Amino acid sequence: MKNSETSAETTHFGYRTVPVEDKATLVKGVFDSVASRYDIMNDLMSAGLHRLWKRRAIDQAGIRKGHVVLDLAGGTGDLAKEFAGRVGPQGHVILADINAAMLRRGRDRLVDAGVAGNLSIVQLDAQHLPFADGTFDRITIAFGLRNVTDKDAALRSMFRVLKPGGKLLILEFSRPNEAIKPAYDLYSFKVLPLLGELVARDAASYQYLAESIRMHPDQESLLAMMQQAGFERCRYLNLAGGIVALHSGFRI
């Protein structure tokens, strides 16, 4: 599957073709709708597996004391909470998301967990990161890249703000192997919207979720996009038979 931007003026929102300038607003509507039920839906949708996938990303990040870390599309703060504990008081973590409702949810969870001092929360667009060149030791983005309008621009922006020797990790739904694809498709297009309706009172947002996964670049396509953005030593690890992939690359 290729990166499915259809032209300079249009892009995809799930299976719909929409003007480029409209996508961010449409995605905002999805996450405004699901923010209050986001965490419980993640547990239900993945049978809790998303926690293991995120744990793999956290471990692969290799966070050390004193690191400066940017967690993009960090939403409710799962990764940022762990990173804040690992960087210690000498380091710093920025929890970033384009959606204010998700950040409010993340802030509340982090306050409840007692995380303070070495963590900041910033609302921003991953395509235009407002940081100086070479700011971060690590950048992570978990289950968020598929919602970005211009993924190539976002990858270039991430590369720019990484320090030399810094590492990017992308955890995202991807293309599963052919053996499980029929069952996965059935689950995605029948069960997910039903769960969304029953739990979040919003079937449409979870229909978008299923569609956005199919429109996202597959493992090899995303790897090539990272290399084109300047990242080196790029690789990916398939999880759950390719339902999820963890990509990584360095700024050398």
C-alpha cells in the first residue's frame, strides 16, 4: 500500500477524499468525540494488547537519565508517563498532541499519577514542530501517524528536531499477514464500529479508525518514507502478525 495522498489539493479521511485543509478538522472531531472513552476503548479493541505493544516501544526507545524526549500524538499520556520516570529530574519529556481534548485527558491522568516537574504538555501539529534543530534525544509517535495529513512533512520535521544520534520510533497499525487478514477485516469493519456504538456512542469514529488503518502506508512503504526523510539504520518489527509494526530510525 502506498501513501495515499491523492493530489496536492486533496487527501484521504478514511475512505473519503477530502480537501487537504479539512482533514485536521475532521480528525479533531473524531478525537473530541472519543477522548473520554479512549482508554477503555483501547483495552476493549485490543484485548489489552496495546499495553504490550506500547511496552515494546518504550523498551526499544532506550531512554536514559537526562534524555529530552518528545512523545507526539501522545494523547492520554501512556508513553509520556513511563518516559518521565526514566529520564529522571535531569531530563525532560514533552507530551504533544494536536487535539486539546486528548491533552486534557492526558493531563488529568498524569496529575493523578503524580507526574510533575520534568514533563510539559504542548498542543502542536506534527507537520510543523515548533522546536529548534537538534532538540530531542528520542521522538516517539504511537498510533498517531496515520492521522497526520502530510506524513512526509511530519517525518522531515521529526528528523530536523532530533539530535545527531537521536532515535525515532513509530508504533502504528500496519498490514497483517495474509493468514489472519480475513478475520482481521471482519473484526475491523463489523466488531469495532459496534463496540464504538455500545461503549463510546460513536460508531462512525471507529469506522474511520478501521478505514484509516487501511489507508496508512504498509511496512515497507513507511520504511522508505523514513529513509527519504533522512533517517538511517531504519528497520521495523512486526507485532501480532503485522497488525501493528514498530518502525525505528536514527539521525546520524
